[in-house]
Amino acid sequence: MTITDFENIANILQAVITSVGILSAGIWTLYNFGLTRISAARISITVNIKTTFEIENQRIAIFAIDVKNTGKTKVAKQRIVLAIRPLSIENKLPALLKIDKPMNYYEGDIHEILKYHTFVDPEEDYHEEVGFVITDINLVQVGVLFEGTKRLNKWEANYLFDICPKSTKAG
């Protein structure tokens, strides 16, 4: 074999390896950005009741709100609102919990949370605690709405909490 034969074989191997690399990159791109939508934004919202207590005959409930970006791309925030409303149980048998309308995040008892954050980066987690006077309320619906700046970027979480007076006295 001459040096020209080795050059020809090396050129053929280089062309094959380059073609396989380009084909592999194309398949990877199609899989991640086309088929599995790896770039889709995902927001996880959880609400928990942290504690209840009583001050000067007023029951207070502290809610802990966690917002986490579980996606692979950052999400620009337009607003995040928390809405709360008391619920009642009908006195008929069987007792029914009456939720007669969806949460309204544009009027009523709404509160903007996480005001000073403009973006939620991937795997970033924000936490905020909010307190409410709940003196005559035992059952509440708490909802959180995350609205992104892009069209259709909305995530919502709704929770029901039984806030019976198992409280500690403070003050």
C-alpha cells in the first residue's frame, strides 16, 4: 500500500465518521426538541398550611407557598397571585362540600406574591409565607395562579384546607 492508498482510506473514514456524527446530532435534536419537548416550561406549585394560632381572639393561618421551575428553560413571570375563599358544607344529608364556581384571580380576596422576581430559572425554587385572619372560617379553598409573559403560559394549583381550631395561643 502506498501513501495515497492510506490517504484515500483516511478520507473515507473521516467522511463516514462525520456523517454518523451529523446524523446522530440530528436524531438527538429531533428527539429532545421535537418529540419530547425538552424546552417546554414547567412550573410546580404547592401550598401548605404551616400553622394556625390565635392573637386577641383572632385566628390566624399561615400558608407556605412554593413555586418551582421543573422544566429545562427559564420562565418569565408576569404575575403570581394567591386567592383565598371560605367554603361551606351544606347541612343536608349526605353533607356536600359546595364549590359553586372556579377561583377568580382578578377580583376579590387576591394577593400578589413573589412580586420581586421576574424570572424563574430551571430547578429554581421560591418560597413565600402569607398569613390570613380566619376567625369564623373552618374550610378554605386556596388557589395560586402563575402567569408567564408568553401566551398560554399559565399554571394553577388549588387546595382545600380544614382549619379547625387546633391552635396554640400567642401574644
